[in-house]
Amino acid sequence: MSAQAIGLDIGGTKIAGVRIDAEGAVLGRGAEETPADDPPATVAAVLKVARGLLDAGVSGVGIGAAGLVDLGGTLRFAPNLVWRDVALPERVGGELGLPTVADNDANAAAWGEYRFGAARTRAHALVVTVGTGIGGGIISEGRLARGANGFAAEIGHIVVEPGGPLCGCGNRGCWEQVASGHAIGRAGREAATRHPHSLVAELAGGDPGSIDGPLVSHAAREGDKVAVGILSEVGRRLGQGIAGLVNILDPEVVVVGGGVAEVGELLLAPARRAMGEAIEAPKHRPEVPLLAAELGNDAGAIGAAALGLEAR
């Protein structure tokens, strides 16, 4: 029987789980809502998802969690959960009786794309996850770059606009505040006031405060010029930030995933153009393709499972 592992992706609203084989094929799925303000209940929900996926062939468990996860798998800080200093491998693996590892959710997504997705065969890759915020994972020489403490690749919290919008991390003007779902929603609310006859405003039903990133993305897919312009501007800011990271990391490829990135070329095309314009000496270096992620919303869970396979 082929080795199998369970991957658990713990987010602020949902816990998603998959069971995969050694080739990355998804053999089972499960999900539960995240009781984000109740740590014991969240652990219970994680265990419920995991137990629903258990099979005789499962030899390891991997966990991806949104927050700062140290080299030992302890979740030190989570912006969307009230968890602090939670030893995930012990809390989850101890109950399941299986070898268990934990990492940041974006690191897990990066590993998934490297093993089974758009970055496979590339020993040097930058994976950028664009959702409500921005996360990242760095593949260097075929390994996850985790830094001295495990906190590497918190790329969304580079300050690019001093004094800008307040970020959940406590700083102002972080990159994720101008180039993610946060930025799209904020720009949509502002645009609905300036353009009351736009589809963005119409979909809001006269309540600009209700506008979020998914609503703007929907309007853009319907051809609304205001919404398309918002995604173009956010894509530009995204591409500029990626160019800086390419200058630092020198990857073979950049893979962009996450919920916001699923809008596709409306965001990725302007990001690609801006990256090309901002990268250092583009005519004197190999082209660095910017690709859409291939694993979609499964990337974090599949990547966590892949880490779990290696934990055996």
C-alpha cells in the first residue's frame, strides 16, 4: 500500500483536511468551521477532521496554521486565532498517535506547489499567497527556507507605505494592506461612493460598507470598469512587491496563489507587467515567470500532508 498522510490547514474561519498518497493524489477530504476564539474547541475541531480522514495507510500528519510557527511546530502567534504558544504536534499528534509536524500555512502551500503544483521541478521558487492578507513561502535548493526561528517569509508585513493603513500585525502600511483582499475591499468601498452607478455600488445595494474583496472581484469578472481598475491597481502594487523579492531571492519562478489570486489574469496580468518593470536589469537576467498556482484552495492542506509524509 502506498504511504499516505493527512494534511490539516487551520485558518481563521475554516479547518480543511485532506488525505493524500505519495504522489499527491487526494484520497479524502474533510472540513469544520474554526471556533477561532476558543482554543480547546479549535483543537477538538482539528482532531475531528483528522479522525474523519484516518486510514490504515496513514503514517503521518502535517499541519499548516496561519501565524508564526517555530521550528518545533509551536504556534507562537496567530493574528486570526486567540492561540498563543500552542505546541501543535503534541496537541494533535499526541491524540492521534501519529508522527506530526506543523508549519506556517503559507509555507505548507509553498511546499505543496513545489512537490505537486506549479513550482515542481524548480529548486528555487517564491510562492506568494494572496487572500485577505499576503503570505509567502521560499523554496531554496529544494528545501523550505525557514530562517533561524521558523518565521521566515512573512512577506506581507514588509512596510511599503509608511503611515498607511493599520495592519493586523500592529504596523501601518504593510504590503498586504495595499496588495491583497484588504486593499481590494477598501478600494471598492471608496469607489462605490465616487461611482454610485458602478456595478460595485449596485451589488452593494446602497451600502458601501458591505463591500469586500470577493464582491469587487465578481464585479470585475462581469466587466465593471471600476472593479477592473481596482484589481489592476492592486495587481500593480503586488507586482512591484514581488519584483523586490525577486531581486533579493533570485528564484527560478514565482507562483501566486490564494483566494484573491483565483480571479486570474485580471490581477496577475498587471502584476506581471509591474514585476517586469520593477525588477533589476530585466534584459540581463533569465526571465522569471509569474505563474498561477495549480493546487487552488487545496495547496495548504496538500502541502501540509506532504510535510507529514516526510515526518514518518
